Amino acid sequence: MSISDSDGSCSASADYKNFRQVTRDRLLHEMLGVVKQGNSRSTWKVLIMDRFTVKIMSYACKMADITEAVVEDIYKRRQPLPTMDAIYFIQPTKENVIMFMSDMAGKSPLYKKAFVFFSSPISRELVAHIKKDATVLPRIGALVEMNLEYFAIDIQGFVTDNERALEELFGDDENHRKVEACLHVMATRIATAFASMRELPFVRYRAAKSLDPTTVTTYRDLLPTKLAAYIWNNLTKYKTMIANFPQTETCELLVVDRSVDQIAPVIHEWTYDAMCHDLLNLEGNKYVHEVPSKTGAPPEKKEVLLEEHDPIWLELRHLHIADASERLHEKMTNFLSKNKAAQVHGSRNSGELSTRDLQKMVQALPQYSEQLDKLSLHIEIAQKINRIIREQGLKDIGQLEQDLVFGDAGTKEVINYLRTHEDVSRENKLRLLMVYAGVNPEKFEGEKGSKLMQLARLSSDDMNAVKNMRLLVAPPETKKSSIGGFALNFDKKKKHGLRKERTGEETAWQLLRFYPMIEMTVLLTMVSYFYLTYFNGKPTISSFLQELVEKLSKGELPKDEYPCMNEPSPTVHGIAHTAAIQYTENPVDLSRRTRRPTWARPRNSDDGYSSDSVLRHASSDFKKMGRRIFVFIVGGATRSELRACHKLTTKLKREVILGSSSIDDPAQFITVGCH
């Protein structure tokens, strides 16, 4: 028996596989399918996981995917099943190894054979410990480093489950040992994402910046640099450890930290997806609502997942809440016009259909129950969100937040709002001041912010959250770009803001003007090296990009702003650099994308309840794309940044995958900020 890596053969498919699909296929075929590949005749098996790996499985797969497995917790007492094979999917910890070996030791092991899959590389010491036990060794059918230790939270997103990273890495108390441990765990898990995708990236990172030679670079400033180095160390080992792992770069990875954008985690986002997570207290993507009992009993609670398998969710998730509500109204109107039976139940109320009306309609039309269930669910959600918006007066505070970010409002407007809106909730006032502090950190130096906090009637803990925004403020850029003679002209008369209006991307909604910094960052990443600034006087993105492309083609772009761990060769420059690199170990080029993302599908619907038949077209609407771009944010990512990656996938014709230590809703970010 020898330890091996997973060969990844299932991922070498001619069909398109998005990030989550690749993860799912590896779990179902490389791991669960191993028992069916001649090693055993058993159809049923036992799947044993720890607390972490069960989350990996739940994010990537559904219960319906593993119907032929008895799922068990490695730390709970289990019934012996000596005629069945067991698949262990566990982290390579000493505790897990001891538990697995105790299961298979002695005269009466719990299972017939053990197929052990470790989520990340196992230490030599633990391998030696396993080999020492002569009674367990013959009962091991496989000992494999699966190298899959992340949560696939989205078709284009993953997290490493370092939920305390923001607190541990950016806090005032710099515990270097704790920081190093956190970064090493994070790097190992990020590397397993590339192992799953069979991708070797150019590893770029946001370099530490100092205001002048006398300014000391802090440990916090070096976080992206250190993490990028640890990731590259892991990837270098994969090149020799994993079969068919590419030997030349196939994609790009950009490592940044939360200081790249302090506003995105707290500003009110107005898309359907963001508002669901912000206002409805979801557990992950789980929404709980009440449905009437068919027997006349009290209403029953029902859990639903707002995920990609729901075509209406796919269509609405990135729309402004007003557009989403209008779209739902159109769908119901269309459905009623095509179904006479539905008209009878829908005509009793000439106004807006209530949730009860919709639920009665579902019961009266069982042949349309699935479609109406989904439609009524989203109508209920949209109505609830719109009610919260009205009750909390979110439109006014949202408009002020946008105006602050774009430089159309300042201290005067904030003071006026706080004086005239005393009934606003503590959380919303706190978020407003955190946005204000992100735009104007100098306003909160010393005791300057105390009067605003007193006016808002916020506590000392809340004051900590606002003041702690300074820990995420990156040093300002210089007034002159380091790209040759390309100068940035600053006009002192211009308004002060952190965003510039984007030309060519006008929106019908003022509350959709905000865009996360990461969107512009990725736009520039497509030309390999780039210089980035978001301050007043910045040229339009098109002219800036043109300058970058010209410099790139000559090999003259500066490397001090966003260096690369594995420096590209001098022959790889310009646009040709984005072409797919093939390697002999794997004849299928996994870096070519062939599917148009579903978030940008056309508006017109071909029936009353489906969403342009999104799911039907998902596997047939193919379009070639370039190499993947991975962006990893240390310290938590937001829904707006995930949306930006979906948007950029269409814009760049390259699949953009967002990774982070966690995905944080505003309440989570504020809680950390208060401490």
C-alpha cells in the first residue's frame, strides 16, 4: 500500500465544467466512484467524514447525489457494518487518523475495507504511523491525497473557511505566530483549488506600499506577499506530486486583501441576491418560509436553497430589486394569461397577489405546482424585501451612501441625515458612518469623529467599528503613475470620492452606481501586469487600458505594483500571453471555457414561470473563453464582488473565479469591526 494523489481523470472531459461542477465531479467520481471500479462488488458503502469535510461535500453536492451511501460522522459512535466498504473523506489530522485506525483495527473491524481520502497533503509522520500497524494495513483499499479542501459556495466562487481571518490578520494586536498559522492554512486550501482544476497560475499579488522611505512597512502590509509565496510553494510541490498537473502556467491568480476596498462590505447593495442575504437572515443560501398545511393544521416551515438549480434565482440574482420585482410581476401576469384556472383564483384580488393567494393557487393547480412553487417563493421574498426597504427607509440612506462614495455628498449631508432621521436603526447608522470613514478616514482621527457618533447615538463598541476602518485603509497612491510618462492630472476643484462614474455603463438606477474595486482590478489583470489607481483625476478605463496594452506589448510595464511570484519568460508578452498553453501530460486543455454565464441572459421569457429556460440552455449555449482568472481576497469577500466576477466573465470572455477566506454579509463584517 502506498499513498497516492488523485489522478483527476474525470476532469479531463470535453464538456464544459464550471468550478463547482469540477469540484462535484471529483467528489462523486474520483472518490465515491472508487468502490465501483473493480475494487469491490458492493453497491452500497459507508461515507465517513469529519465536521469540515462534510461542509465541503454539502456545498458541492446534493443529498440526491449520494443516495447509495450511508453518511456517518467520524466522531460519533457507529454501528459495525463488516460486509460493507467504507470511504473516509477526512482532514489529515492526528485525531482523524487515530479514529480511522481504531475503526479498522483488531479482530472485528467496523468495515470490510477502508478507502481513505485526505482533503489536503498528509504529513510523513502520520503516513509512517499508519504503516506501522500490520493489522490495519491489509484492510486499506486506498490511501489518497484528494487535495480538495475548500467550500465551493458558487459556480464561480470558493472560500477557505478562515472566518476569523479579518480579526486575526488585521487586528491591532499583531500575533505573528497566529498570523503565520492562518496564512499557511489558507495557502494550503487555496492550492487545493488549483489541484482540483488542474491549473498552474501566474501568482500575482498586491505589493506593500510605503508613503516614503522613512515609513515602516507593517506586517499587515505584507499579507498578500506572504500568502502568495506560501501558495506558490504548495503549487511547486504539486508539479512533482500530482499526475497530469501542468508544468507551465495555464491561468492567472491575483492575491489582494480587504484593504483594496473598505466600502464594499458595509454599503447597502441593491441587487436581489445581496438584499436576500443582507435583510432576510439567511443561513448560507438557506431560506426558511411558512407554507399552509394541506390538512388544515398550522403552517409548516419549509427550507429552500437559493442556488443555481433554480432558474428564477439565476435570472434575478444580479438584478436591482425593483427590476427583479417587475420581472416577477411579468411572469405571474404571463402565467395567469395562459392558464384559465389560474385566472379564477387570481382575479379575486385586483391588486397585488398576497402570499396566501399564491399558496392557494399552488394547491388548486397541482399540475403546475413545481413552477408555481418557485414563482410564489420569489414573489414572497421580493415582497418581504420591499416591505423592509419601506419600513427602514433604506432608499434614503442608500442614496446618501452612493453620493458619499462618488463624491456628491460630504459631512454636511451626513449631519443633516442623522438629525432628521433619528428613528433609523443602529446598524444602518453605523454602516453609514463606516462608509463615511472609508471615504474620509481623516475625519475620524483623534476625537474628530466623536461628535458624529454622539449625534448618531452610537455606543463605544460601535465607535470601535468605525475607527477600525483605519486598519483597512491602504496607503494612498502617488500622484504620478509609474507607467512611463503616463501622468495623472489631479484637479483640486474636483469632488472627493472613492469611485468615478463609469462611461458606457449607465444604469437606470442611481442605487446601482456602486461597483466594487475588485471589478476594475480584474479588468486590468487581463493584461498581465498593471498599475491601478482610483483617485480623482483618473483617466477613463478605456484610455488607461490602452496605455497598459501598449506598454505590455513592449515589455515595459512596471513590476513593483503587482509583482509575480513565478516571473513570465521574456518571450511571453502582450495579448498573445492570454492564449491557452497546452501541456503534454494532459491533452485536454482545461483552461478553455465554452459557456456563456447565466447571469447575463436575455430578458424575454418563453413561458410564464421559467427564466428564459436558463437551465435548458445552460449546457448548450457554448462560447469559447480564454484562460481563467482567479482572484483571492484575504479578509472576506462580499456579494457585490462575487457579482462582479460573474459580470467580468462575460466582459473579458474569461471565467473569473473569486476566492476568499470567507464570504461576509454586512452584519458579520460589523461584528468583527466592533471588536
